[in-house]
Amino acid sequence: MQISATGQQSQEHRVVFGVYRDGDNNLDAVQERNVTDFVKTTAANSALKVVAEDTTALPRSPFFGGELRTESSIIEGGHRHIVRVQSPVDMSDRKTLAAFVAQTLETKAADGRFKDADVWVDLVDHGGGDGGGLQSQSSGGCMSLEDIAGAIADGRRQFHKSHPDADDSVTGVVANQCLMATLGFADALSHGGVKYLAASPETMIAPGVPSAKVADVLTKGDADWAKEVVDATMDACYGGQPYHPAAAFDVLDLSPEKTSAIRSSVGKFNAQVSGLPKSEQRAEWLHDVRSDFRAVPGMVRFDHSADMPWHADRPAEAAYDAVADDARLPQGIRDAARQASESISAAVLAHRESSDFGPFHASYADAVGPTAHLPVNRRSYDEWAEGGITETHNDFFHAVHGRDLARALGAYNKTEDAASVVA
């Protein structure tokens, strides 16, 4: 367990928690509690104010089941006040998320009791790792990493125009979606000004992260808040029964210094490997790097998942450690791998993994911290690009020369790369 700090005095502080839930999918009924649980929680916690945007088809007077609509509400003091009901909005659209972020900041600014509150945004939907999240039921695609992070930055700018002297910061994002603890997503959010990311590198069981429990933890002001967020998720109980939604869960520090160090170290490692001079030894060394990566299982570690693309999304620390510990390789490559692993580890404020995630019966002992997209063959380069979801066309993959590494390892796929441009 890694934590950011210990032993300081607890001090409650206020939190405005924005819940952005897209229920236009098969998880609508089970994930509704990510909104409704806040009624009970806010009744017992006056330091918490919730802004919710909920696209749902659940029956609730005057609506019958199957009538999809978007409900906007404020939850505070044990009451849910629905302020607007409209035709279902496209929650995978960048403008929609930006408007929600701006509204969350507006709600904070309008309430003097919360003027110094932290703002967190909870994104509730299906997720796809570096392929993005907030899946659109109509298009089948996902909102890209850059668009999610960009929407948060857009919302802050919109708010700042009308409130130039007000605090427009977004403290953190809870990715209440599968597979979103990735280097790419962390990098994108950091550039959008977000300070922390709480997310799982693996698939989760719906309803996922217990939003109300996590928000309650954030108001306590504990020095160990990151550890407590992880514990609240990993030890969640619903209906008095133990419920373990995540195989692994992390809180990541997205400070510009740490994300810059990750970009630099991963980029240097990729340059070391792809820049090896042509020789018989080069071929052997590339084979060794490829075998080291292959020895670290990617995500979606369960049976009957061969048609899923995330097997190349490997726990980054474990993957780089495997290379760093390989005595067959040149010292320069090993040192670069070690530096990459250490820079990633420095960003992990808290982590827990399940040694045997019940439904999948797979070990996650090495799933510490975020994943990196590290394909080792052409099939896994960008598998769902033709379906509109790309894991290789994002700022982080470009910045660290991920394509050059894939070429060196024989994992580059020209067809999938062309499709990912379209995606």
C-alpha cells in the first residue's frame, strides 16, 4: 500500500461532487444508485453538495419504464431537487460534458457555504482504457481521452468567462468506468488542470465505485484520504453484503511535475529500444524486451475475452520492472526501464489489488498503478480502431513515440493505424 501522507489531524472540508451518469445502456438500473445513494449520505453530511446529470430510462413518476430522458438535480441535506428534465442529451459529446462542468462550478459559486469547496467529477458509464470512455449507445463509439479532459478544461473556461475572480479548479475525477487508470488518461487530465484521478486499471462490476461513500470520505479532510478512497471502493458493502467492484483501484497524483517525468522517462525508454543499431544482437534484445512485456498479462484477465482489445494494456510498473530486471539486456535499456517504473510509481498515491478477483478467478498482484498500451504483436496494436475506438491516436502515445516502439517490436499494424486515424 502506498499513501501520500500519514498522521495529520483530520479536518472536515466541503466538497461539491458532480455526478455525470450516462444510463443509456445496459447498466442503467444497477448504476442508478450512483445518484440516489447521495440522498442518504447528504442527510448525514452537511459538507457535501451533489450536482447530478442523469440520463436514464428508469420508471419514475410521471415517466414509465423505457422513456429515456436526462434529469438534472441538486442533492443536499437528504433531499433530491430535480431542476430540469429534458430529452436525452448525448453524454458522449464534448460540449455536453463541458456544460455540466461549468454548471457544477456555477452551483459552487452560487452557494457561499461552498465557496472554498473542492470540486470532483464522477464519470459513470462504460469505459475503454486509452480508447476513451463515456460510451455512446447510438454510435457505439467512446469519447476520446483528449475530449474528456478537454471538456473539463472547456467547462472551466466557460465558467471563468462569467466569473473571472472565482475559483474554477477541478480537484479530481472519479472514473466510474472500466479500465480508465491509464497513463494516457492521467496525462490528458493533467494537461486539463485536474489534480487527481481515482480509477481502476481493470474491468469493474457494476455499479462500480460507490460514489456516495467516496464523496463522504473526501469531506473528512484526512491526510490519508487517498488510501481511504481506495478502501471505500475495495471494501464496499451493498445491502449489508460485501461487494468488491474492482480487481484493482488507484488514486493517482496528476501534478504537472509527475506527469512530465512520466512522459520523459517513458519516451526515453522507447527511444532506447527503438534506437538500437541494426545487428544480430539487436534482434535478440528486441526479442527479449518483447518476451518481458508478454510475460506481464494485460487487462481483461478473464475467460472468454479473446475478442476484447485490452490485453495489450499492461500494468506499467510491472512491465518496465520486467525489462529492468532482465540481465540479458543492455544496461542503458534496463536503466531507462527502471526510471520509467519509478516515475510512474511516484504518481501512485494509494493502491489496492485483489489477489483473486472472485468473478474472474485471476490474480492482480502485479496490477499496481496505471496501465500502458504495450502491444507485442500486430493483432494487438489497435484492435478496435475499425470500430471507431483507438488506443494509439492520443497525445501521450504520440509524445512518447509509442509507434516507434511498436515498430521495433514487430507490433506495428499499418491497417489498424490507418483505421485509427479515421476513428
